[in-house]
Amino acid sequence: MSDYEDSEDLHDVIRRLSAWAAVEEQVSSEAVETAKMAFDLRQVEDELAELVHTDGLAVRGDDAEPTSELRFGVQGLDILVSLRRGQLAVVVAPPPDGLDVESAGGRQPVELDDVGGATIAALGVVRLRVRRNGNPDVVTDPFVVPGTD
Amino acid sequence: MANTAEVRDDGTLVRAAKAGDKGAFTELVERHSQFVFGNARAVGADRTMAEDVVQIVWFKLASRLDAIREPDRIRAWLAITTRNTARTELGRTARTVAIDDRIPDAAPGPESLMSTRIEHAELSRCMKRLTDQCRELLLMRFVAEMSLQEISEAREMPMGSIGPTQGRCLKQLSTCLSRSA
């Protein structure tokens, strides 16, 4: 063991670092309380759609709004999500029987167009639930819809 | 009166949550959210992103409870899932977090707390100046409160090298703090 490893100085810096972490680096109680609600959205028969592709921020269209794209997949189903600030656009192929947006606050049904698409106002951590008659629901991994800076 | 409240271990809580016990899931969230948050911070997430990651990880666990094969090792699952999730979020959002933004300066407070605030601001500044490896290690140790064994698994480092590395990192931090004293 080096002299430093047993020194007063080392004990002092550990004490100061611990005190700093205890005050400045604590997870908020709001985040913990919201996380607890995840259990309410659990359905044991759900099938999980994994994230299979992701694109970082890119500038698309004339409005130069940064967009991020995610693609989720499970056998026979593709879910393409395009994220903008406070909003997500989704296309599900083939078009499902129903779609919900789920967050810690609950479940919000979404009206889909003829080709399985919709644009939805959302914020924070959400996931999508795809309903298919006669089959288990498919849920995506959760993802973050960004807010304004 | 004797305290008869039973403290359930992690494995028991995971098995109970699998069986539908919401209270067990709540207890896991309360017990390990700081650990999840600290791991997200250690890989470079800013505070806002780290709190998003906390939610994502618990969502994932709620959905995957039936697939957890080693309930007694749930902290290892949480560490890996958190670090992967945080890295995905960092890459996807390209919320390029300058090193200076990862650790916010301590906020000013009432006069009675000023010396503590000054000390914490100094510590925040010195943490930013550490190497990435040291910053990650110290955040894992002191914010996520991980054991040396857990750090060894998460970083795929030999157990025996973590103690000495931590010693060197603490010395770097101490040197920075003494310069600014």
C-alpha cells in the first residue's frame, strides 16, 4: 500500500466527495415516484418489440426541425417512430387494430389513419402499445420524446 | 417493542414483483434508483437525461420481469441496462454533452450554507477536470454507490486494479482541490 492510500489527505477527499455526492448528485424524488408507476402498465402477456434501428438528430424538411428516428420490430410487425420536440409521428406496418401511447401518467388511445400512421403530442418517457385482434399486444421499448430546450 | 419489519433481499423482491406484488416493485425502485441514476451519470448523461434513463430502465424491468433469470443479481442487470440505455440515448439524441455540462456547478444558497456551496462548487469544478476514466469511476463509487465487485463487472476491469485506480483518481482530485484552496 502506498503512503497516499493510507493518508489523512485521502480520508479527507473521500469525506468531501461523499458529502458532495449526497447533496449535488441525488436522483429527484419526482423521478423515483414516476418510475414506480411503470408497474401499473405491466401486462404479462405482452410481446416486446425491440429497438432495431436508431438515427440521431438530423435536419429534415424545410423547417430544419431536428428529428430523430427509431425503428422497432417484432416478427411480422414494423413500428417506425419519428421524434420532434413535444411530438412523435408513428407508422405501424401492417396497420394494427389499435395503438396506445403509454407513459407513467397512463394510457392514451391514438386514432390511426388508413395506412397505420398518426402524429401525437407527447413529452418525456413513453412507449407504444400496438393492439392486434387475436394476438398479444406488442409494446415497444420506452423512449424519450424531447421537450423544448 | 421489537421491530419485526422484514427486510426482503433483492431476489425475493424480484420474485414477488414477477408474481404481481406491486409493493415489491416499489421497494426495488426506492432501493436502487440512485444506483441507476449514478450509472447513467457515470457514462456521461446530464442530470435531465439521467432521470429519463431512470424511468426507461424501470419501465424495461416492469416489462421484462418474467425474463429475469437471476433475480438475486438484479443490480448487475440494472447496471448493464442503465449503461446501455444511457449510451443509446446519448448517441440517439446527439445531445452533445460537453464535459463541462455533465456535472453542473453547485447552485448558490443562503449565506449560512455558503461555505458548503463554495466547497461543492470547487468539487464540481475539479470533477470536470478529471480524466474520463477517473470521473466515471468516482461517480460509480460515490454517486451510484457501487461496490468494487460491481464496478469490476460493469467495466470489465480486473477487481485488483480498481482499488489502485481509485486511489490515483482520488489523488488527482485532491491535488486539484488543494490548488484551489
